[in-house]
Amino acid sequence: MHDIEAARPLSSNRNGKLVGSTNVPGDKSISHRSLMFGAIADGRTVISGLLEGEDVLSTANAMSALGAVVEKINGDYIVDGVGNGGFRQPEDALDFGNAGTGSRLCMGLVGIYPFKSKFVGDASLSSRPMGRVLTPLTKFGVQILDQQNGKMPIILRGPDLAYGISYEPPMASAQVKSCVLLAGLMAAGVTTVVEAVPTRDHTERMLKGFGAKIEIETMSSGATKVHLQGQGRLLPQKIEVPGDPSSAAFIIVAALITPGSDVTIKNVLMNKTRTGLFETLTEMGADLEFSNLRTAGGEDVADIRARHSELRGVVVPATRAASMIDEYPILAIAASFALGETNMLGLEELRVKESDRLATVARGLEANGVECREANDSLSVTGYRQVPGGGTVATNFDHRIAMSFLIMGLASRQPVTIDDARMIATSFPDFVPTLERLGAEFHRLPATN
Ligand code: S3P
């Protein structure tokens, strides 16, 4: 849809401090998985706080097309599941829009079925590599009936009977791990995924909550082995989706770089596989306060208070990349306002996100007068605490690029313009009004073709 509609440019400018308290929408990773696992549980799963972003709604539509019943009743999402193994062949292609997570996880969840399933997406998703999930799926006996050089549109057909596999993804990717585990739900025997660097563990935690037989072994090296017994029954759950730390990140950085700011974000997921940005910002001198620490639905959550801070550049080690993989664009903005160089290492996976995020961030920084150095798998940003701004950023259909540079404009000398704000709706539909309530100012510019 976004490919043919007119782009919507938007700019942000300095408008004084940001103050107040807010919530952020539900975590995207947990939202996708809640719908998928609800769809294959035996009975009714109730989800409160689901992220109603376009990415997650694409997953909801896919689950309906496969036979689950998904309804919104009194603000909650109700999923009547078909039981593990109970999907019916979808009549049309499953369209995942911009969503890498929805599509890659469903290629495992659905592609393993002994019927034809077709996976399509928008221009950005259709340019992203899917070979990383197709390779392990072929080990289960899944046939690839159509593909475009490892990209979408893709048609899969699973074997009559699949057997569990053991797989070590060559890259740190929760999507690849999850794709394999979800295919393993339909396979006879045990499926094992080995991760040299552990990535976000929502699939493991949530499958356990749904009653799957899953065990996690942690090696002395820190590597993990996840073992899943296939063909088990999943029991429906009541799920409260906590606030998305990747969305909270934009508001936190906005408060840190805007003089006089004092903002609290309530009910944010604090899972350790997701909190690398908070660690990095703290090392940079950020005034962050975590309060009301508690567990909700099997996950740690907290309220986070962020106040304007004089940030300093740091080295962000490659070993931390997995725990903040979606946060580098907004970290680059924080780094632009920090004193000295911030050197971010181990960023090879950023090349294959919704855009080539390393290049897109670097071009956006340059357009706004920030000095940076882009290498194959690293980015270094030289900050002066004053950012000129005044540039227009090519967002390349990437929601996190759009939001990051709008945050830059709240504190730079001149306004910052992004070429297209539409993709923000994929993960944080209320981004603009949420920030406006805290004191931010945005200007809509005429639509372009
Ligand atoms: C996600 C995994 C990550 C992340 C994405 C969500 C998930 O992708 O970037 O936004 O929910 O499993 P990769 O597996 O490609 O690193």
C-alpha cells in the first residue's frame, strides 16, 4: 500500500523541554508471537495491550486466513486457536506488509504445513534476505516452490511428515531462531537451535508459558541451546503485553537531548535480551531512573524516568549488538548530541533491516551536519552537543529511521525533515501525538509523489 500512495513528509523543531508521563504501545515482538501462539493453542487466548501497528495487524490477518478467529472485544484481542497442526491452507497469499518478524516467523510456523503457502510483502520487505530462514526450512524437508533470489514473493510447501532438526544460525537473529522453533512445533521429535550469541528470548519464554516442552541449556561460553519437543499441545493463555522498550527508546533519547526535559515512561519491558540501549546510555552519562520494577506476564517491567543529560561518547561493543539491535538509529541521534566520539561495533545485521540502516543513518547524519564514519560493520559518530540540523532525511521505508530523525529535530538548531512519515504506523502509530503531549512540535508538509 505504501508503495503507491503519496509520501508524507514531516518535520520537527525545537520547542523547549519535554515534560510529563506516558505509556508506549505494546512490545512488537511479544505482540506478533501472542497472535501466532494463540492461533495454534487449543482454545481462547486473551491478549491485552497488543500493539495495533500495521506490522502486527498483518500477522493478525494471516492468522485469520489460516483458520484462527481473531477479534477485538472491549480493547482486548481474543484469539480462538485451531490447535497445533490445525491450520487450513490460506486461499490467498499471506501479506506481511513491512514486517520482517511476521513473515520470517510465519515461514516456519506455516511453511512446514503440507500445503502451498505464499508469502508477500511491500517493497522494503521484498528486498530483504529470506535465505536465512529458507536454508533451515529445507532441512525440515520444506520445498521452496518459488522465490526471487532468496527474496519474496516466496511459495513454500512442507513435507507430509517433518522430523526435528538441529540448527546453528550463522548470524545472531531471533527471527531465524524463532522460525526454526516454530517449524519444530509441527515436527516429530526434538528440534534444537544453538545460538553462539543469545538473541531476544520471547519465543522460548512464551512457548513455555503456552505449555510447550522446551528446555534451554546455557554453555560456559554463554552460548545457548534451545530444545523443543515437537507436536505438543499448546494451552491458551491470558497475555498482558508490556510496553515496547524499542519504542520507549525514542522518547528517552528525546528527553536526554532536549534541555530541561523530565519524562517518565510507564510499564516498559526490561527483558535482559532487550536492554542494551539503556546500558549504553547509562555509560554515556544519561540520567535514567528505573522504578516500580516488577514482573508481569513472566517478563520484567519497570517505569523509566529520563532527564536531560550531558552525554559523552563511548565505545559500544559488538557483544552488546544483539540486545539493542533495533536501537542503533536512535543511539546515533543520542551520539550526535554527546561530547566526543561514539563508536558502535558489530553492526553487520543493520545492513538487512527495513533499510540498510548503517547507510541510511549515516546519510541522515551527514544531511544534518553531523560528522560520522561508516565502515562495513561499524559506525562512529562525532558529537558536539550542538547539532546543526536543517537537512532532509531519506527514510527508505524504515520506521525507526523516520522516528529517530524526528527526535533529532526536537533539539537541533534548525528543524529536521523526513521525506515520509507513513512507516511510523508499522510500530508506533501514536508516536507524533504521544510526543506532542509531552511538548514536542511537528509540522506536516505537503504530500509528494
Ligand atoms: C525480532 C528480531 C530482530 C529485530 C526485530 C524483531 C523478533 O530481528 O530486529 O525488530 O521479534 O524476533 P533479527 O532476528 O533479524 O535480528
